[in-house]
Amino acid sequence: MTTLATTTDAPLSQGEMPLRFAFPGRASDLMQQHFRRDAEDACLSWKFRMYYRFRPWIPVPFRQLLQRGRNRSIDVANDWFLPTNFTRAFHSTVSQDPDQQVIHPWPDQHQMAVCLTHDVETDTGVGLVDRLATLEETLGFRSAWNFVPHKYKLDHGLIADLQDRGHEICVHGYNHDGRLFESRRIFNHRMQHINAAIRKFHSKGFRAPMVHRNLRWMQALDADYDASCFDVDPFQAMSGGIGSMWPFIAGKLVELPYTMPQDHTLLVTLGETTPRIWIEKLAFLRQHSAMALMITHPDYLDTAAALKVYDEFLKHLCEQSNAWSALPQEIAQWWRTRDAMTIQLCDSSSTITGDPAKRARLTSMSSLFPTNATG
Ligand SMILES: [Zn+2]
């Protein structure tokens, strides 16, 4: 009997932080390469550092003007929301060992995972949470709500109510001023307060404001998962993108990258009036048996027109077959379970060992990623 590697051949390390990606062998090497590039790119330009330092004194309308001007000046291809560089290399990697047996990313015969999350940015956003949660509930969804513990007045009644209704509560940084990662000293100080909020909300997850990130520093989080990475998003101040569209293990954390374009980008920067880009990305993620993790903000879904676009997309989600709609904490828990499984080769057949193996299934890389999948 031979035990085959499941998520990766051996724990890969970035310094002291072990990394284990969704698939073993060459695919793992490729995901590691892209992750490392993201880790190197994930730093702020001096302009952004100065901007965040002086931001408290910049009037909000002028800030919005600056942000809009900067975002509109970014020159992107029509398919900017697809990680095409990564997937092109990924398909080439798959073609080198198409029969490789792997554990399907998702449990219970699901083809993909869908996960709704919200970052609540302001007091105004807090006031719009209930309306958005109710809209999701009428369509059968529950989601994760990321609150900023030291920016606005927290509504503990609302937080408890959301939890009672089956939603998840997470922590979104410290005070959302863009300076969390400015120095190790600032980060360490704020992390004590972030961890206190995680304990207070009984949270399992964290997302850094403006999706700034340093996963090595973030090992100090008392959380099960982080959701600050992304596959591709050219509009972020801290640029980069890991390319891959599945969770992975980064040290003590499960990392859940967001893979759907953010509402602010689509509705405010690009002025989209329909969910067509979300729908196109969802189809791409389905083709790759991936995770559609979405970030929207009650603050930006603040008009009837914006809410209608989100509502239309949720209705489209309802029509998806074999999509596992789950809270991020459930996906992180599944990912740890899958990560602990092994494939055992006995005579000529393979089986999965681990608990609960019956939720998992074996497949080959070529059936997961047929060559006709786009990208
Ligand atoms: Zn935010």
C-alpha cells in the first residue's frame, strides 16, 4: 500500500510558514510561485503610504474623487477579472500529468463553492446591514459580516441578531485607516485589539482592510482563517494576486482568497448596471471547480439600482446546480478536513483515508480541468 501526496508533496515553507496548496506536484509548485510573487508585490507605494497617513484630514468627497480618478486611470484588459496568466500555466501543468489522482476540492458531489462576505466600512454601512441580510435570507443565503472593531460604534444587538439568523461575524482590521501593516510595531499593538474583538465576536475569520496583507505577520491572528488574498484584482492599492482560486493552508491559517470582483469596482469605478461580469466570472470559476468568494459592502449597495444588481446576481446563483453555498468558516473547516486526508494506492485502486472520507471523492486532474476549459 502506498500513500500518495494529497495537497502537496511536502510542506513548503516561506520562512517558518508552511504552505500547502490545493493540488500536489507541479500544480503545487506553480501555486507556490504565484503566491510568492504576490507576497513580494504586496507592499504599498510611497504615494499610498503618504495618502493613508494624511487621509484623516482629507475631506471624504475629495478622497472619493482621488480614488475614482486613480481607479479610472488604471488601464486593464477586457478580461481583467480572470486570472488568465495563472490558468494558462495551470492547464499546461495539468497536461503534463493528466491522470494524477487528487481529492476533489469540494465535498458531497459539489462542483464548486460559493461564499458571500461583506465588509462593513462605516456607520452608514452598519445601518444598511439588516436590509441586505434580509434580501439574502429571502433567497436562502447566509453570509459573513466583517465589522471594524475600532472605527464606528458597534451595534452588538445587530451582531447577535445576525448570528441568531445563521450569519457569521468576522473582524475587519482594527480601525481601517490603511496603516495596519505600516510597521511591525503598529501591527503588533493593533493585533492585541483585533484578537480581543475576535474573541468577543466568537469569530473564526479575519479580513484586512483594503485587502492589505502579510500572511507571515498574520500568523499572530487568533483566527481559523484569513480572507485577504485574491486571485486577481488590478484595482487594489496593494497589488498582486495569487492566481489560484482555491483555499490553501498558510501556516496556522486557512487562506480563503476572494475571487469575485468587488462591488465598488464594478458599480462605482466601472459604472456597471448589470451583474454580467459577476456571472461571467462565476462560469469561469465553475469550469475550474473553484471557489466563488464574493466581497460586497452594505456601504456601496446603498441605492435601489446597486441592490438590484446584487439581487439579480443572487437569483442567478440560486439557479446554479451542484454549487456548495457555505459560510467561510464552513469552507475553512472543510479545507482542514480535506488537508488531513491522504490517498492510498492499494494494488491498482486508490482510496481516500481520513475522516469523513465519504464526503470526499477522488478524481483525476484532467477530469477536473478539461483542456477545453477557457483560460
Ligand atoms: Zn474595508
